[in-house]
Amino acid sequence: MAKKQQTVYERYAAEEPARRRMIGARIREARLRARMTQIDVASAAGLNQQRVSEAENVGVSIGPVLYAIADVLGENPLALAASEQ
């Protein structure tokens, strides 16, 4: 029996957790380069420290949280989310 081929959406959904974690790792790297704590970033971005920690450790998708954190860190949010760097 032939295996059903995944749709584009199914492939994207399967890759999404890894993509979110990759973005989180890039946020952490940018924060450390900026010599800021999670509390510093959270305060400047209008978030709480727990949300910044979650973004770094669990990951974050492209959206308002990523844009707020990237703005504070002086980073391009789309560069943080790019597949290749």
C-alpha cells in the first residue's frame, strides 16, 4: 500500500515546533549580544519576564511578541525567523 503524501500544510505543521525553537534560540543569542537580561527585554517590550523566557525556551511564532522583542534588541524580526542565517 502506498504511503499518503503530506500536504504542504501538514509538512509546515510538522516543522513548526522546530521553527519556533530556532527563533527562540536566535532571540536568546541576540539578547546576550545586547548584554540584556530577560527582565530588561521584557520591561522594554511591555511583556513579562516569563513570556520572554517562554519565547527563548519553548519558541515563538512570527507575531506581536517576536516583533516586540526584536524591536527592543534592534533586530529584524524576519531575519530572526528566516530559515537560513
